[in-house]
Amino acid sequence: MAAEPLRDVAALLDIYRHGLVFHSLCAVSRLSIPDRIGEGRRDIAGLARETGTDEDALRRVLILLAGSGLCDVDAGRSTVALTDRGKVLCRRHPLPLWATFATFGIPDVGHALTGTLKDGAPATRHALGVDFWEHLAKHPDEQLVFGEAMAEQARLLTLPCVPLLDWPAESTVADVAGGIGVLLAEILQEAPNARGILVDQPEVLGRARSYLEEQGVGDRCTVQPGDLFAAPPRADVYVLSRVLHDWDDERVAEILRAVRGSAQDTAVLRVFEDVLPDDGVPSPLQGWADVAMLALYHRARERTLPEYRRLLERGGWRLERVVQGPPGMCVIESRPLATA
């Protein structure tokens, strides 16, 4: 057989293998095994006792992860240590990804994409019988981890955008559906004379208060219970960070209209989202994100700039500019359309 077809076969088998590596990473993260290993070298038998896992099964999974450079298992297969890459799965890492791998999501519903391809409904509905948000509402422990995963991703994707933008002095910034306030805290640190309003579900805001205090901005920030489809408090700058891609077009227009209902004509709306090319094939990262939206949420999607422009106009906003952030993130800035 020619070498080229064999290379193609090897490449596909590599993808197949990495699928199991991904699921193994999710499993050990959910059991907090990287945190238990920590900075030193641990006895696998003792680690299994601490985590309530089967020693043989744990050893074999750790050996698989060692093959991908995430940990080191000694020649006798009795001890394990994390590599620098594996330490990213620890909560204390400066840029942790523990919750991103531990959260409920793609690893749980991925196989149900077969149903999604047939009817377009999210894989969560095929796998669980309910939509993603309904599932999280019924499982507060999973909702907590999901919120932490969103905070992790905000640190990687949205925070680098903050210094690229001008944040008016003496202004009020409202972060709608802002989680525990990771982005809002960064904005208030960038603009020391500004004030903030964090809007989210009541069950999130208790943790948000603590986080904002820890970041030194609690005295300049109020928290207010609310949801995406109700008018937020009045502000000078409104922020919607990685929110709109979770929803179908009708619901996105509703969210934008709700914000417009509170906004004065001088207000600014900043939407943090990736923007797909409208004249070519998306990057692999963008393609992954778009299918993740397809799998998790009802009619959710990543969008092109013309698609965002149309939705903004439906919601009462005029798109003014796009600021490019790190790969996978842009800031779409808009101002209110004149009312009749």
C-alpha cells in the first residue's frame, strides 16, 4: 500500500485515540485527581484510596494520559507526577482549565450528535430528554462547575480584550449575565473611576459578591438579580460577553431589545463574541465552537458579521466597529438606533 493513504489512516486513528484521551481528562478532572497529585510525585495506590477509584483502572488511565504528555508514570507503574501541561488541570494554576474539563457538556452528549444531524435539535435534548439550561437547573452542583468553566474561559478569551478598548471615566458599566464578575472586575480595574453593575441569576450573585471583593472592586460594583430577557439597569456601557452565541436568532433579538429598552441614546453596547468569516471557511477553532453550540443549545450558533449586524438592528442597535482580540474573540461595538 502507498505511503500517503497510510498517513491518512494514521491521522484518523490519531483523532480516534485523542477522543478517549479527552474523555479520560474529563473523568480525572471531575474526580479532582490532578489536584490530589499536585506538585509532587504520588503513589498511585494511595491516590486511588483517596479518590475512591479502582487502582488498576486509575493506573491505566494515567498511563494513557502520560502518553499525551500530561503526567509521568514511573517505570514500575507505581507513582505518578504531573507535567507542566498536566498542572493546568489544577485549580491553583494561574490559568486553570480544571472546570473546563470537569463541567457537564460535550463529553456527556457528543454521541447524541447523530440525532442532531437528523433533526437539528441539540444533542443535550437527545441524550437527556431536556435542554442544557434545564439540566443545569436540576443539578446545582453541575451548574456551579459550569459557572467556573465560563470564568476560566473568560480569563483566556475576554480579559485580553479589555485594554484594547476605551472605558469612559466616571461611567457606569453593566455586565448582563456576567457570571461571578470576572470580566467586570477587569474592566473596573482598567477604569478606576468607573462603577459597575453585575446582572445575573440570584444563585450566582452570592459568589459574585465575594469575587468582586477579592478583586478590590466590591465598593464600586452593585449586583442585581435579573435575566437576559428583562431590561437591565440603566448604564453608560453595556457588556454581553459570550452570551449571544448560546441562543437562536429570535432570542438574541429579544436580548438586544431588552438592553435597548434601558439604554439612553448615548449608550454603548459591547458584545464579546467570535466572528466567523463571511467569505470563506472558518478556522478549526471556529468550526469546533460552532458545532459545540449546535450540540449544547437550541438553535445556537457562531455568526458572521452580517448576521450580527442584522440581529443588532432588529434589537435597536447600529453596529459601529469590530475590535479584534485573541484568536476566538472579537468585540462588536454598537450604539442605539434613533427611535421614531
